[in-house]
Amino acid sequence: MTTDTITQDRPVAVIETPKKIWITAFIFAFLALLCDGADLGFLALSLTSLKAEFHLTGVQAGTLGSLTLLGSAIGGLFGGWACDRFGRVRIIVFFVAYSSILTCALGFTQSYMQFACIRVLGAMGLGALYIACNVLMSEMVPTKHRTTVLATLMTGYTLGSLLATLLAGHIIPDHGWRYLYWLSITPIVLSFFMHFMVPEPASWKISFERRARVHAQQPAVKSTNPYREIFKERRHGVMFLLWVVSTGALQFGYYGVSNWLPAYLESDLGIKFKEMAMYMVGTFMIMIFAKIIAGMIADRLGRRAVFAFGTIGTALFIPVIVYLNTPMNILWLMLMFGFLYGIPYAINATYMTESFPTSMRGSAVGGAYNVGKVLSIFSPLTIGYLSQQGSIGLGLLVMAAAYFICGVIPLLFIKDRLFNPQKAD
């Protein structure tokens, strides 16, 4: 054990997780988020096929993205609380299996309503996994490597999107969209092995045992609402609200772009499906590189500066794609966009988890991120509506404004490294 003075509070013991254990945990968390990214990619890449199969309007198609965000937000709110109550690893194991089964079930749906209902339920796992995986790794990885590791972890999302793109490019044209969703049952094997191979973080165990002792000594005291606990101290309440607005704007922009960018390339710019898929592959590969580089720089220069660079840079570059694209430069524009687009999610998890103490971290991060996600559920729907009025590109410009808001708030109001997740505070 060592001590760490990352905050101005009294020094608290830092529990160092053996390298072998946190690397094993990282592999499983990475694969869990890869499955998450593939799941989101399946919807975006099958959207055109779903519109044709179920005779959907642009608004109905956009609603599927919004329903995904709604389910994800509900799952994230529950998952954040459940992480604090039951453990980080247990929640990952449960929701990997849960998401696998319900996403696979989408391939058997016979109507728009069936697809929409199962999508809401299945998406709950997406929100819970994002919170649980990031909190788990933030509590296992040393401070000096934390952003690099968590940024690399977030490349799992991008690699999942890349995998989904490659699979869709080969499967949908020849076999249809249903086969894509049936493949989603395979990650259930991952949950089985993780249950036996990854322990809970030591800082969570100590914090949980402290709360259990207090409850045993005072059995008449009822369990408190975790979100009420957040607002007991003004600094935690203010931080929670700042992150609600910032992550709401981030997700409004991110999910709007990720849901509709393939359709924009295919419908508005007239790019053929297989060619569009390869453009997206290039974008995702650049995003992976950008996330790792951003994490390394953030460990040296700080989370705030890199996060602001990525979000504001993305906001400024979206109009370039919309107004300055040509058949000759669209590939290069997509590659440059992918670099900027990948940075915010590389930094967001570390930045947020270091903003709250261990005892409330899961609830605070899960709450702020997913209340923000609730605010973003109208993002895909907004682009769907604007696509009927004119162009998908007009909706993408609205996403640019959201990215700008997302970057300015932390730049002005949220400091780096307020708490060390390896402390059992």
C-alpha cells in the first residue's frame, strides 16, 4: 500500500491491484465494451434495411435510436447504483449475458413494434456496461496510467463498431439484417469466464464492508437514497449537475452522428453501401489510434485540456464535412473527423470517475452520465425529423452545437483529478 494526496482531504491508503489482475480485468472489460460497440453499430448499419423491411419513415427510424438511448439510460441509472450495491464485476457479468440474449432476439422480430420494444429492454445492458466497466478499471489501474488504460478500454467501443461494419458489409447484402443480430448471442460465453477469473476491486470491497459494518451497528437506520447522498455536500451536487449537462451534450452529439452518419454518406452523398462501409472502417481505425494517443497525452497534460480539444474540434469540423465535401475529398475528411471524434470518449470516463469519491462513484457517474443520456434521446429523432425537411446534414450541424457545449463546460468549471479511485474513501 502507498498513500496518495490527489485531493486536499486527509491522506487515505491507496490499494494497489496486482498488475496481472488488472490486466485480466482489462481484457474482459475491453471485450464487453467491444460487444457494446458492435451492438450500437448493428442498429446504425441495418437502419436502411429496417426502413425497407418495416416501411418506416425517417422519424420512425430515428425513434429506434432514441429508444436505444432511453433503454441505455435506464440501464445506466440502475447499473451505477447496482455497482455500488452488488459489485462492479457482478454487474458486468450479468449484463453481458442479458444484452447478448435480447440483441439476438431482435433477429426474430416480425414488426416495427416488436423490434422497438425488445430494443428498449436490450439497450438497458448497454448503459449498465459502460458505467460498470469504466468504474471497475478506474479502481484497479494506478493514477499515472489511468487515462491511457481507460482510453485504450474505450477503443473497445470503436473496435466493436469496426467489427460491426465489416460484418454488415459482408452479411447484409447477401443474407439480410437478421443474421447480423443472431450473431449477438456469442458474447454470453464471455460472461461465464469473467465470473470466475476477475475479482472485485479492493477499494470497493473495503468501502462496501465499511458501509455493512455501519448498517450492522445501526440496523434501525434505513438505507439512504444514493442520489440524496450526492447532494448532501454542495461540491458533489454541483459536480453532478455539471456532468449531467456536459455528458448530455456529448451523447446528444455522439449518438446523433453515430446513428445517422452511415445513412448520410449513403443517402445524401450517394455512396454505395459497401464503399460507405469501407469509409466507416477507415474512420473507426483512426478513432482507435486517436483514443490511445489522447489517453497518453491526458496522463501527461491533464484530462481537461485534451477533452476540450476533442469536443470543440469535433464541433468545428462537422460543418466542414457538410459544406466542403466532394467525391475526391470525402474519405480524407472522414479520416480527419474520426481522429477528433474519437478523443472525447477516450477521456470522458477517467475525467468523470476522478470527480467523485469511491462510496458514491458508481451512483454519481452512472447518474450523471445517464441523466445526460435521457436528455440526448431526442438526438437521433431530431436528425430523422430534419432529414424529412431537407437533409441529414442539417441535423449533423445541430450535433456540432451540442459538441461545443459539451467541451466548454468542463473547460471552464471541472478540474482534473479531484479524487483517486484507488482510495477506499
